[in-house]
Amino acid sequence: MTDQTSQKILTGPQEDRLFVKLPFASLLAGGLEYFVEHGLQPEICFEADQVNRMGTEQMVPLAQTLRNANLRCTVHAPFNGLDFGALDADRMAWTRQSLDRTLLLCRELAPVTVVVHGGQPRFQSSAEYERWNERALPLLQTTAQQAQDQGTRVVLENICHTRPEQLAPLLEKLDGLAGWCLDVGHWHVFGREPISRWAKILGSRLEQLHLHDNHGGADEHLAVGQGSIEFHQVLGTLAETGPVHTPPVVTLEVPYQTGVEPSLRALAPVWPWG
């Protein structure tokens, strides 16, 4: 990315903290070459069947390609078919194995962060989240500690959470082992509290942003500026309440061939960090 708009957001401490979503299947189908050619850092998104059939040796050439291009990565842990707070023993075993395998692959990839869903899409009520949080805590504690031991960081992403209080207790009980990944698109669709409330409750734990746009009714994953999210207000509020000296890691969850440039152009005039 070499145009002036891209350079405005890719300055100072943000230069190595901007990533773009890249599903692993797309990576294998030419996406990696595209990212290297355009100087994009990937957030590699794995599915459970992928991490469970691959070994670390298959990550070696990928990791080397990124290093040769002076690119880093983040990783999005699998979530389809998994339940970190499952009641069913077999499903919990599959979930645990999938997270373990993800972290095994991360030994070669050395991601900046590992994004883990902080809930289940079917949940809506605070009571459901409270029970799920208690069941999920032991597995997430183990996962976050293992990630920390490997030199990376788990961040929990808001999914269909309607209120920040549904996620806050889980982060509090993890006691610094994990941070918060605010998915702004999810907040716009599912959140029932203003961003100022989310920032007040969770802002001090903000470590990563998933940025994409929508019109409030569905998780469309449009380029920033193509929906109805008021990013100047959202980002400004977060900058006022979040960690002062550490801007968040940013992942653009947009179509990588068509959504990156318009997203950067839309973000440049409203970007509040350094």
C-alpha cells in the first residue's frame, strides 16, 4: 500500500499493527501471494477441520514467506462447530483439541494475537452468557496461559453480545491473561448499548479492533464507509477511554481485493491514534 491515504493510517506505531482478514482456504488459493505483493499482513482465519489435520511442518513455509516479506500475522481461532462452554463432553473435547492444535500451529506462525470468540451466536440473554462464561472459563484460562507462554496474546471477540456486561465478567476472571477484541460490525448489529457504555466497561481491556461496515441489520462485512457505522464517533470514544500509550491492533474484516483501499481512505480522516 503506497498511496498517501494508506500512508496516513500506516504511520508510527500503527505501521506493523494493521492486518487484513485472510481465510486459510483463500490463503492456499493465491491469497498469500496477493498479500505479499501488496504488503498486507494477514489475519489467518482457520476452521477446526484445518487445524486438526495439519502439522507444524506445514506452517514452516508460510511463516518463512511472511518473514521474508517482513510481514507479521494474527490468527483467528476456529469457531464453527465449536463451543468453549459446551455441556456435551464430546463437543467440549473437540473444542479443546481444536484450540490446542491452533496454538500448536501458532508456534511457527508467531502471531501478534489469537482472536477467540467470547460467546456463542445463539445466546441472547445475560443469564445464558453468565452460565456459559462459567463453563468456558477453565478452557479459556488454559488457552490464554498457553498463548502467553508462547509469546502471543489471546483476545476475546464480542459476537452477539447485546451488552458489555455479558463479556466483562469473563475477561475479569481471566485476570489479565486476555484482552478485548471489539468487533465494531457485531456491535452495530447486535449491541443494545451505545459505544460509550462499552468503552466505559471494557475500554481499558481493548487490545484489538475488527473493522468492517454494515447497515445495522446483518453482519455484511462491507468496506469501512459503505454502511451506516459512524466510525469517527466509535473510534474517538475508544481513543478517549482505552489504553493511552498502546493503540489497538487493527484487522480489516473486508474483502481483501476490493475492500482494503476504500476502508483506509474512510479511516484516514477519523483515525484518532498517533
